[in-house]
Amino acid sequence: MMEVREEIDIQRRPSAGAMLQLIRHGHATTRADLAEQTGFGRSTVAQHVTALLAHKLLVEDAGPSSGGRPVTLLTFNTSAGVALAADLGATHSRVAVSDLAGSVLAETTADLEITLGPDEVLEWVNDRFEELLARAGRRPDEVRGIGIGVPGPIDFAAGCAVVPPIMPGWDGVPLPAYFADRYDAPVLVDNDVNIMALGEYFTNWRDRTEHLLFVKVGTGIGCGIVAGGRIYRGADGAAGDVGHIRVASDREVVCSCGNVNCLEAIAGGQAMARQLAEAGHHAEVSRDVVQLVRQGNVQAVQVVRQAGRVLGEVLASLVNFFNPAAIIIGGDVADADEQLLAGVREVIYSRSLPLATRHLRIARSALEDRAGVTGAAVLAIESALAPAVIDRAIADQAASA
Ligand SMILES: [Zn+2]
């Protein structure tokens, strides 16, 4: 349950920022906990806690007395600033202001075509940020971080999309630059599936595991990988691109990438819509598939269940390779009902090795369409409150005092 990596980091460098992280992540609630977990003396711990209290990052409350002296509980002050979060989809976007725990204070959604290009879309995002800050009663100078998810491959360090297939005009445009003179806060950009994985992990799974896969089944299929408690991006940021793994099929289907029988060409939302249209139903996009399933259309239920089995074939291999503790299935088709998940479960448990599935949990996304915006907020918060950032802020103020 304890995050071992965090423990090791903190033993190497027991700073105020590291102690704040132990409290924020629920590993410590008292000065005694901090002393125990860092191995440092009470006076060193007290000195760092005093600095965090002075910076209003912690608050202290008298806890329940345990027989002898009353215990003072240390809690993270989640209102010591806000995060701005945007989950930009191909045709639909959600924007929010959250507190520093990632809880949404104000949010809005809109149908917005990502193909309008960065100037128009980012101006829209910025207008919404300003409106939502006002609605939440917070000021721009309280913004500590900005997180943005986009539906395409991302150069994470540069904060820009890289040859994104469905985002004409966005290639190489650095998104942080757009917000740099508006907010004195870091701007983090990642792809839509990674932020969903992060949102689900931080909200529902962090206490249980450090290793999970989040699979989004929408128009296409993508996967976010949480390894060792962090998003794993790979050498070039392309990790998790499972949609173009080749699957077995009794017919040849050409994928948007030009290859044949890719997972998403057989089992993605668009592919399901096409199969249902061929059978005479009104279905153009994945939302139509969802609609038909909700109406109890037998053929639609069968198509979704079969897509789940095909997805399960690929995931069974990934389970053997990666040994995740959980696989979370999200995206509009998964959010709609249990059929997709049932197909996935059926295949994974029969194909994967027993050792890899002994503790494996397979679940639908509990955050549903809020997974992305929650993850974007978490991405911003974890960057803005990283131990090194907090230590620098405390040192800077001490130097100027
Ligand atoms: Zn493909």
C-alpha cells in the first residue's frame, strides 16, 4: 500500500516539499508520522512543518486525544490555490477550475471542433478559464498550474502535438506559450488517454496499486500506462498506442493508418458503427452505437460484446507482458453499459497466465466523462506541488526575508 518509490525519494532528501507530498498523498497525518517515515529527528521535522504552515500549504487541527496528550493533525490546505484543466476532444471539450486536491470547483462543456485550430480553440479555452475562475470566486494569481489534454500524440517536454492525425494546424505548436503571459504557472500537456489514466489512478486506485492500464474505447482505441505510480510515456511518447496492434479477423479491414486489421479498425467505436450500418441500422459514429445499445438493440449488443472479446485478446497479451493490478475501461462505448467489459473479461481470464490474473481487477471507469478533466488537473497539481518546486519557493522567500 505504501508507495515504495516515494519512501526512497524522501529518505534521500527529507525536505519540506517531500513532507508535504507525504501528507498530500495520505501517508502521514502527524509530525510523529513524518519523523517515522523520513527517519529524521523531531526538530528537523518541526522546522519543515513550520515553513509549510507559514506558506499556508498545511493547516493543523487538534485531533482526537488518544488517552494522553492530544494529537495535532496536519492536513494539506487544498484551497491554497487552484488548477485550471482542459480536456479537449475531437468534437467535444470540458474545461474546469479545481482545488489543489483535484476537486472540481466550476466546470463547463461544449461541442467544439479541434479542427478549428490552436488559435481559435485556445482562445476559447482561455475565455472559459477566465469565466470559471470568476464563477469559483478565485483570482488569476491563485492559479498554480494548468493541465491540458488533447486527442493526439504529444511531445510532453515541449508541450506540443506531434503530427496529430485529427488535429490539422496543431503540429509543433507549443501550447504553454499561449498561457505564459496570462498566468504565472506551469502548463502541462498530454494526450487524452494519459490524462484519463492519471485521473482514474489518482482518484480511485492510488491506495491499491502503482501499476494499471486505462483503455479508452471511443472512435478509436488507446491505452494509458501507469507504471510505478507514474504515467509511462516510452522513449518518444508513443507508449500505449494499442489501437494499431494487428488482430485476427475473418475479413480484411483497412485501418486509418493504412495497415490492415488493426485493433481499432475491428473493435473501435467507428468500426462498430460501420458494422451496424451495414446491417441496416442508423449508425455513423460511436455515439450511435451507444444509443442502439441503450435501446436494447440485440445486434448492437452483440457487436459491442464481440468488440470486447477482440479487445480482450490484445489485453490478454498485455496482461502477461505488463502484469497490471487493474485494467480500467473508459470512453463513451464503455461508459454506456456492461457489454464491452463482459467481452473483455471473458477473454482475459481464459487466456492470460494464472499468475498474472491472480489479483487482476477489470473495471469500468468510475469517473466516466470526467476522467480526462480530473487527470488534467492532477497533472498540473503534481507538477506545481512537486517537492523541488515547494523547496525552491520556501528557500526564495527565506532569502528575500
Ligand atoms: Zn492502424
